[in-house]
Amino acid sequence: MTRRLTVRRESWPIAGTFTIARGSKTSAEVIVAEVEDGAHKGRGECVPYGRYGETLDGVAAALEDCAGDVAAGMSRADLQRRLPAGAARNALDCALWDLNAKRMGTPVAAQTGLPPLTPRDTAFTLSLAAPAAMAAAARAAGQRPLLKLKLGGDAADLDRVRAVAEAAPEARLIVDANESWRPDTLGSWADALAALPVALIEQPLPAGEDSGLERGTLPVPICADESVHDRPGLGALLERYDVVNIKLDKTGGLTEALALAQTVRDAGAGIMIGCMVGTSLAMAPAFHLSPLADFIDLDGPLLLARDRDAAIRYDQRGMHPPDPALWG
């Protein structure tokens, strides 16, 4: 059967404002790729990210340019050569996984070779704000076991962490500076953060300026996010970071993410599964990596004002495996 690719832009309102060190937004702007064969339809969602030089127009155009290849029977292996790692390849790669699962009648989870999916705790993200406001947000998060704090690279960051730790004393914390710290900041604050319930420091330094890091030498594990996208970009990073944040919008889909996760595991490093702010359609394929992960950060839908039909079920602790009616 001839396959047809449809590319669609969507805007999903955020519940309030989502703020990190490099800016704020009030909606999640996503692109959905759909591949139909006449009997079945596969879907994938991506979030183009300006930090990586991506735009909505550019990602949509890259996908639309693949329509002829999709119609001609492009495989996931073909796609790895056709598009570079990034948001566009992610949407199409996930759509092809979903389509294949529906055609075969075999869930993606049964095709990965990983253990069965089970409910997992997920981080719940607190937007960057003043310390008192972040403490209030932490209290409102109830009994969530893992909170992720967006930090801003200013002198108030340590006060933010202390305020949240006091407001949510039972929670473990991930602090995410989004490249906004300097080496002397990390060095001077590491011991203070270790004295708090901080489980992980995510991307403290700008990508490309992390050569001074050495894996296992700081009292709190350090996680690479913006510094690593896919296997070719790993290089010396596994000598610098304790944990790698794998996001499908960086790897270019589940296909490369599975391979990257295995490479990271083989090197003895930890794995975090992360996301951009998107709907359950973006979280579902990423959750299929959860059997390999030490940390899950797939709370994108919890930050939205509404979600898709057949959405992933979240509770106070975390998230449940996705319904095949959604994806996979």
C-alpha cells in the first residue's frame, strides 16, 4: 500500500507560564507527523527548539520534503540517513514505529527487547521564579517524590533550592541550570547542594565549556543535557558526566535513543529520560526507554492546560504506561 505523510502544526496552552533561564513561554508549539497506509495510521510529535537552531517552519519543511520517500516505503533505517538528529527526525521516526506496531498488532514495548513497561515516578518541574514563589509551587505539588527546579544562573539559585527543600522535605530534587552557571559557581555550591536532598545537577555549564568536569569527582552527580544529542556527539562527555539526559527531540527519535541508551549504559553512566514541553503523544515513545532509566522526567503534559485523547495517566507519584490507542 502507498503511504501518505501529513505534517500538522499544533499549539497547546500551558497552564500559566513556563520559565527557564533562557526565557518564558505560555504555549507548547509542536509538530505532528502522521503516516497512513490506508488501513492504519502512525503518529509522532516533536517540539522544534531554537537553542538547537530549529524553527517550526524549518522542521515542517524538512518533514514535508520526506513525503516522497515515505510514499516509496522509507524505513526507520533509511530515515536515520535521510535526516539528521533533531526534532524533524523524531516526529517521523516515532510515526513509523507507531504505524508498524498497529500494522503488526505488536506493541512497540514488545519490539524493543527491553523489560515490560511499569508505572514510574517522574520529576515534576517547577518554573524559575523567586525563592518564595518556588517554595509555594513545591508545597502545591503535594507529595510528588521528585521535583525538578529550573534555576536562573544568579545569586538567588542556592536560596531557591533551600526554599524548595524546606517546603517539600520528603522530595528528592533535580536542579537544572540550563547552562547558566560558571565553573566557579558549581565548585562553590556543590557541597551546599550535597547537604540538601539534591539527587542530580543537570547541565550546570554551557555546552562546549565543560572540559573541566570529571565524572565522579563532585559530591552530587552531574547530568549532561544540552551537551549531548546522539551517539556521534558523545565523545569525551562520558568522562565528564555521571548521567546523560536522553530526549527524543535531540536524538531524532526512538531508534537512535535506544542505541544511545545502550551505549551510555555500557559505559557505566546513568540515564535520565527527558522531554520538551509537549503532549502525551511526545511522552509515550520516550517512556519506552524507562526500563533503562535511573531518572524519568516526562512531565510535559502536567504543565499543559489540556492534553490529548487517550492521554497518559499521571498520579501523585508519577506516570503509567501509555495506552496503545495513544501511541505504540
